[in-house]
Amino acid sequence: MIYLLALIGLVTVAVLLWKAFGPNTRPVLSNRVQGPDDDPDFLWKVDRETRRKKSDEPEAGPADPAG
């Protein structure tokens, strides 16, 4: 009878240890939904587009009255 209780206790401890330290204990980060403001590629494209628009705009400086 004592051996049966020891076996049940051992199985219980093994299951608890498996649940605590076994595989699949860490959440998978690749399934996380990523918004566009967190995406480095999106931010890089927006920055590149903004810089391109600024460089294409003519600078509004003082006009040369002498011509």
C-alpha cells in the first residue's frame, strides 16, 4: 500500500515538473500581432518617403530681386 502511494506521489511530482519546466512553457512571440508603428520596415519606408518629399520641395528662401 505504501508503494502505491509513493508511486502516485512520484507521478504527481513528475507531472507538475513537466508542466513547469517542460516544452511549450515559453510563449511564441512570432504569432504576436504587430501594428504598423512597431514594424521597423514600415517605419523605415515612412522615414524614407518623408525625406524624399522634403528633398523634392523647392526651398522657400528670399527671392533675388536683382534677377
